[in-house]
Amino acid sequence: MPERNELTLKHFMSGLKRRNPGETEFHQAVEEVATYLIPYVAKYPKYHTAQILERMTEPDRIIIFRVCWEDDQGNVRVNRGYRVQFNNAIGPYKGGLRFHPSVNLSILKFLGFEQIFKNSLTTLPIGAGKGGADFNPKGKSDREVMRFCQAFMTELSKHIGESTDVPAGDIGVGAREISFMFGQYKRLKNEFTGTLTGKGLEFGGSKIRKEATGFGCIYFMQEMLKHQPDDLQGKSCTISGSGNVAQYAALKLIQLGAKVITMSDSSGFVHDPDGINEEKLNFIIDLKTVKRQSLAEYAKHYKLDFHKDQRPWSVPCQLAFPCATQNELNEQEAKALLHNGCIGVAEGANMPTTIGAIQAFQNAKILFAPGKASNAGGVAVSGLEMTQNSIRMSWSNEELDKRLRDIMIDIHQKCVDHGSEKDYIDYVKGANVAGFTKVADAMLAYGVL
Ligand code: NDP
Ligand code: 2IT
């Protein structure tokens, strides 16, 4: 048994698992962070005395509600809606909404927890939350999605607000869903405020928000390479996913002279050895966001191989960008990437890499950027959307792209400052420690609450 006052990872994790049984994704996200923060907290006893880690892993509150709606055949359908308001020490709760059949409390708690550190790293005054529903938008008509979004917002609207909690998109929640939800919020509250981000440009949305997560991820990789020094020119890149994050990661790679050779979706991956150019990418964007079909149609159209039910990590590449979902790159796949000469990985998705895979990359001392650093561009431009809404102004593409790039450069520098080892930069350590201190110091200042 550890001493009563001694904090060890094993002791901390066993308490967390006892309090949150069965929540495996939440355990995984906390373990990755605690591995670095427990030794840090041991060095600065003020955090331990105030039980900051214990408080940070307990959400401020969780709202769970029934969402009842009617499908096109007039059948009554029931889903479960959630909002995890995790931590508002440095600003209003902020984080996306996910609509996917796999959504459960464990997944939303892991996402909300990650958001604490990510949002802190952006330097903007935003706290952390996450929400969503086990609703599957796939195969639903626009009218069904509208009725679901309106029913979902009817309850959620009681718990959010421009200075309270500001949701945005995530898996299954894009421009269509945000528009339906914002319309319903405006109707119920009779106010026009920036309570959701990722809105349409006609009604308070920010330029570059749609592109921000993907672009930001590539800017982060650019910084890691520059530090070596190296660059993106001519590098072969595998991407997983073909949704919002993957699409704009691909676009920025193409614009910067790299070669994108794979994209994927939940039905498999496509390998395009000649490289996906802008014209082909536009085909994919239309296929996934307008037609809402499988990537297999892309393979068919361009006469390429479609690898059904497989992930792209067996394809030799220099850089890899997991941009689909959690735990989509395991240790065995990490070893395949390393074996094939991969020199850098940046997470566009949240927690796409398993703990074993991260260790494999770190043991091989290749560049590895955790999502809380490399995908922070999305929430950063959401924060800038909040600012523009508050001052009732909108900034230009150039202004926002510059701010996004500066934020990613700044996050990279913070990771270097806090994660530099003798001959390696541990970006996971850097992101966790740098993200932690701002939130922890705010919590200390508030006293015991
Ligand atoms: P989208 O819904 O736009 O796209 C998700 C993509 O991932 C689709 O290609 C989808 O395939 C695929 N996918 C989803 N679930 C699975 C699964 N279980 N197995 C295999 N493939 C899957 O979501 P986003 O692009 O917005 O989000 C992608 C990731 O990025 C998520 O981890 C999200 O949390 C993270 N993220 C998103 C941000 C944002 O601003 N949107 C910001 C920061 C992080 P299919 O089309 O077949 O469903
Ligand atoms: O994971 C994320 O950072 C997001 N889904 C974006 C959150 C936001 O509020 O823009």
C-alpha cells in the first residue's frame, strides 16, 4: 500500500476506476494524462494538497436526457442525449456534440476530459465540455435529422448559453446539424447570441472554422518538422477518416506539396498511389458531405482498390494522420508504420492512438503529436467565433488563418518548453503539463470548490 499522502499512478488509477466502473475510454484518457501529471504534482505539493487531480477528473455536472422524435413513417423514436460539463475554471464550458450510435458516458467523459487540456493550450478563455447522443444520422432524411436536432435542443437549451456552455460539432454533427440546433435555440430563447459555434457564415459563423481542425493539425506537423529541421515537401502521407477533419488535413497537405495516398471511412480505406489531388478531394468532400455515401464510390469512380473493413496503416508512408475516431491505431499497426519508415504522426482525431501504439512511437523516437495539441485548431477558431459574436464583427480569412497558425505555433512551443528530454521532445508530456498548469492555478485561486 502506498503511504496515505503519497500519490502513485497505480493508487490514483485504482480509485478512478472504482469511482467510474466500466468507463474504459475515460480510464484510458486519464491514465495517459496522469502518467505525466503525477510526477509533476509530486514536485509541486500545492496541487496535491488541494487534490487538484482528483477534482479535475470529476466533471462539474452531467446532464442526461430523453430525446423523443418522430421518423418519416410516423414511428416514435427514443434516443439518449448528454452534456458533460467538465470544468469551467478558465471560461464557459466549450466542446463539441457527437451523434453516433456508439456514444455513451465513457466516451463523452474521455472527450470532455481531453478538452480541459486542449482548450487551455489554445490560450483562449474556454472551459471544457462535451455532449451528444446515441442517434445515428446515417440513412436518416434531412427532415428526420431536423426533428431530432430540434428535440435534442429543446432540452439542451435549458443548460447552455453564450457565457455558460457553448457547444459545437464533432462526429456526426456538421453544418447541417448545427444549423438546425441553432435555429431551434434561437426560437426557444428568443435571442441571437453565439451559443453554438461552427454556425453558417450567414448567421454568425466564423470563416476558417470548417477548415480549422484539419489545417491546424498540418500546421502543427509543419512545426514539428521545422524543429528537426525538415519540411512537408514531397512527403507521402496516410490519412484515416474522410469527414471534416480528414478533408481539410488533406487539403492543407496538398497545398503544401505533400502527397496524400489514403483516406478511409467506417466501411474501409482507399489507396491512391498517385496521390489525391484537389479535384479528387472535391469529389470526396461532395461524396461524404452532400451525397453521404461510402468512400467505395470514390474507389469505383477512379478505378482504385478499396480495402473493405480495413484501416490504412499497412500502407508505407512517411507521415500518418489518424483523423477518424478513438483507438483506430493500435500497437501492431504502429509497428507496421515504423517498419515501413514512418517518421511522424499527428492526431487529428481525439485519442485515435492506443497507449501501446504511443509507446511504440516514443520508443522509436519519431515525432508524435497528441490530439489535445495537434487538433486544438478547431476549438481555437470556435473560441475566435465566440469573440467575433461578442463584438458583433467578423474577421477575414487571412486574419483568422494567421491567428490559427500563430496559435498552433504557440502550442508547439509550449510542448517543446515542457516536453524536451535529452535527445527527444515528448509532445505528450509537453501538452499535458502545459495544459494542466493554467487550469490548476485557476482552481487553486478559487479555493475549495
Ligand atoms: P465527421 O463525422 O465529419 O467524420 C468522421 C469520419 O470518421 C468519417 O469518415 C467516418 O466514417 C469516420 N468514422 C467515424 N466513426 C468511425 C468508426 N467507429 N470507425 C471507423 N471510422 C469512423 O467527424 P469529424 O471529422 O468532425 O471528427 C473526426 C475526429 O476528429 C473525431 O475523433 C473528433 O472527435 C475529432 N475532432 C473533431 C473536431 C472538429 O472540429 N470537428 C475538432 C477536434 C477533434 P463514416 O463516414 O463512414 O461514418
Ligand atoms: O474535439 C474538439 O475539440 C471539437 N470537436 C471541437 C470543439 C469546439 O467547441 O469547437
